[in-house]
Amino acid sequence: MSDDLMDKLEKTHVVIIHETVAESWGRDFGTFCLIVGFWSLGYFTDSGGLQWLGVIMALFVTALRILAMTSKRMKSRMTPDEARAWLDREFPRK
């Protein structure tokens, strides 16, 4: 990759202001329904391809969640007050 692109990627920050437990469970439930939907549709239509698609999606989502939990970015969690101080420090108001 070019140095310009690498600099841009290093400067990108994602800040999640608020996510409730219910929102997190809802997102996980949606993912679960999608995976079970593909698998069960394949099972009832006797389509091995759809069954395998459900299994592959489950493995893919699980691997992504594990990578997300072990990433350096997840280790930088902050309280709301710490996040406000960081935002004020990194992006001062003009």
C-alpha cells in the first residue's frame, strides 16, 4: 500500500458512543436467524449448498467476532468521561 493510504488508515478512528446490551443482543439474534435461515432452508429443500452456506457463514462470523475481541482497538475502551477528554484532546473545537 502507498504511504498516503497507510497514513490515512492510521488516522482513522471509530468511536462508538452508545450501544446497549439489548442492541447488542438484537444484532446477535439477527445474525443467528440469518445463519439458521440459510441452513434450515437448505435442509428443507434438500440443498446441500444452502446448508454449507449456513455453516460457512457461522464459521466466518465467529472468526470475525474473535478477531474483533482480540484486536488492539478493543483494548482501548474508555468511560464516557475518558472518551470526551480524548475527543477534546484529539479534535479540538475551532
